Amino acid sequence: MKIYSWNVNGIRAVHKKGLLQPFLDEHQPDILCLQETKANHDQIDLDWPEYEEYWHSADKKGYSGTAIFTKSSPIDVTNGLPEDIMSKYELADVYGDTTKEGRVITAEYEPFYVSTVYTPNAKDDLSRIAMRQQWDPAYLEFMDRLQHKKPVIFCGDLNVAHEEIDLARPKPNEGKKGFTLEERAGFESILKKEFVDTLRHFNPGVPELYTWWSHWGGARERNVGWRIDYVMVSKQLMPLIKNARIHPGVVGSDHCPVSIEINVTLWS
């Protein structure tokens, strides 16, 4: 089965461009996780009868949001973080309350959990780094809690490039949003909990595997990008993972989809 993750940067815009259906027709994801949907379910009519739709939209219209489209019915779907984790961390700041921005949705299946996340951006002036130092451990605590029950696949826009190989111009971007020591340390904490960066596992040392490009200066055409979108899996799932890929040919957003293929069948 194929699990895809895509920050669509506005699902209505991608749909209006006529780019969603061709993507589905070509790639046939069994589970599709979306970030930055910027819409409520009732604001878009998708004729996808093969999928069940689960949405977690922000309280603020046209902002943030996540969704999961799945061909197999999950056992359960949870929006957001658990109450005890939300109360443990400071997840609101001057920009807003991240717990009300639809940033996390998690589906439970028999063999594993699938969670998708849209991590808060640190901002150009790094004014949200303090939030990131709360958000990153809060979400990781949730994922680690789940993987003590059964394996976890989590994916999405983590808004961080882990290492220098993960962005085209590391030196000029050292210390800037998405490539600060604090954000990279947050990613290291994920690895220490024995989650595996699937794309890097299958492509060690391979450069130019980017998933996001600026709109400026023809960055995408020149592949001057960043890898900030990931599919992470519990270590015990790795023997079942067949491949991990990026799909830069899929357009419609400033991000491209990322995916894994796993030797598991959730339906007959």
C-alpha cells in the first residue's frame, strides 16, 4: 500500500487548477495525508467516492489545517493533541493558539497509527522559535506514546531541514528559520526516539532531494530548495517499507508530495 503526504498550501486552489484529480489518477495513494488545507470540509466538493475524508480545520477560516483521505476505514480518528499534553506545554503565543489551528490529525488502523502534522513556522525573525521548542517535544511525546501501543507512521511539513544535505544553500541559511540549531535539535530528538527518516534511509548521502521551493527567482525550476516534508516511521516497521520517494513533478503547491510504500494490506 502507498501512503502519501502533501502540503497543498490551499486545497481549494489546487483543486481549482485541476491538479488534484490527475495526481490521484497517476499515484493512486491508499492513504493521503494533507497539510495546510486552508479550508473546511464544507467549502470544497471533492468527488472521491473511493476515499473516506477526515478533516481537522483551523478555527480561523482559510488558515492551516490537515486532512486524511483513506481507502480503508480507520478504527478511530483523533484531532489534535491529547489534553494532558496540551496542558503540559505552552502552545499559544502572540501569533495564536496552535491547538486551534488544525495542525494534527491521527488515524488508527489495526497494524499501525498514521498521523499527519503541520508544524508551526519559526517566522523570518525567529519570533516563533520559543513556540517550536514547545511544539516539537509536545508532538513527539504524542507520537512516542502511540508507538508504545503499536507502530507509528507520521508525516507532514515539519518545517525544518535536518542536515546541510537537506537544503541547496546551507551556509547562507545557517541560523535562519527552518535551519536553526533549535529546530534541528528537535529533529534529532525524533531520531533518538527510534523514528526513521524513510527517505534518507533509502537515499543516504543523496543530495538535491527537496520538497519545498521559494516562489522567487525560479527556485523550483533550478531546484534551489529545502527538504522539510518527511515520512517518519517507527523503527520496527522498516522491514516492511519497500521504498520512500519525493515527487517533484507534482505541481500545484510550493511543496511536492512525499511517499512510502509498505508491505501491508488494510483491506481485501
